Amino acid sequence: MEEIINERVPEQSRPIIEFRGVSKTYPTGTHALEDVNIRINNGEFVFVVGSSGAGKSIFMKLIMREEKANTGIITVNGFNLTSMKRKQIPLLRRTMGIVFQDFRLIPTMNVFQNVAFAMHVVGASDRNVRKEVSKALSKVGLGNKARSMPAQLSGGEQQRVGLARALVNSPDLIIADEPTGNVDPNMSYEIVSLLTEINKRGTTVLMVTHDHNLVRDFQHRVIMLDRGKIVADNAGGSF
């Protein structure tokens, strides 16, 4: 049997995400994922698509180590999730930024404070927080909204705050779980355009979406799931 190690693999010799023979079965006997093999390299932009119940959510939860596979090996950002101890999970998640469909902003904090919160969690200095939060807000076009409260923002602006929060710690990987699900079509294009620009600077982006128009228009790699299996893996937005 292949030896499992906890240490991170050197960056130059690894993909950013790799699933090898991964299956996830619930106690009811339902196969959420079945023998999934996938490799996502540093710097890729990948859409994950599929109907409800196809396995998209569990795929993302396994990557974030919210769930653990029954069989197979998963590596993310050089961490072996198969043998990972609970205390190592925060270290894994510090290498990724996460954008949620429902924004998950703290309503009692203003825009600056919501983004800064992600830096305070990892122990950043106040000076660095001020510098990096301002930079992240400028990247998403919200430099003039730093003191606004979430309730004063449109849905699209709230999602851009979420994107700034995901970016502020300069992660290797951004996971975007239906980030356009609660915004209008025009803002959906803006959000994916921002993610594309971030990707062009070297950050890997993995985005779950049900919007096939976005997938076709942006022409990134597409992984399609159906009943827990990968049924298509295509470059260039075709599926």
C-alpha cells in the first residue's frame, strides 16, 4: 500500500488538487461520489457543473475537509487530506479563499471590518491589515465602500466584499461555491470576470455553478458530475 504522509509535498512536484480513487458513501448507502480521479494544476480556472444531487457539494466539502472520503486519496495544496489530523485543518484552509453563494458577511461589521476579519484570524498585524484590506477592496472596485454596512450594499456589492475577503490573505486557491446564485445576470458576469482576472495573476480558481451561459462565455475548463461520477472533463467551456 502506498505510504501516506502528513507533510506537504514540494510545490513544483504537485497539482494543487488531486483525487485518486475517491469515493464517499453515506450510512444510508447513498453513493455521493464514486471512484473519482481528477487532477487540477496550479493556475487553472475550473468550472464544476452538474444537476442537483450530482455530487458538486460533497466534492467541494471534501476539498475543504468539511467531509472525509471513505476510500481514495485527496491532496490539496500539498496537504494529504486522507491522513490529515483535525488540528491541521485550519492550516489547510489558510491556503484557500472561499466565496459563498449567500455572502456570509457579518451584519454588525462594515465592509472594511468584514474583510479584515479574515486577516485577524491568521494573526496579521494592524499595519498589514490596513494595507492589504485596502488593496483587496480596490481590486474588486469597492475602495469607496470601506465604511459602508452590508445592509447598505446591493447583492452584487456584497458578493464583491466576499470576494475581497477571500483574496485578502493571498491564497493559492479560491473556491467559489455558486458565487453568482444570488445576483443578477449582469453582476454574475462581473463576478466571473473578476475571478478570471485573479486567475490570470496566478491564483487557481475552482467554481461551482449552474449557469451554463457563464460556462460557455468564459471558456474555462469544465468538470461535469452526474450521480457521483465525473462524466465530462473538457477544456474551453464545452460540455
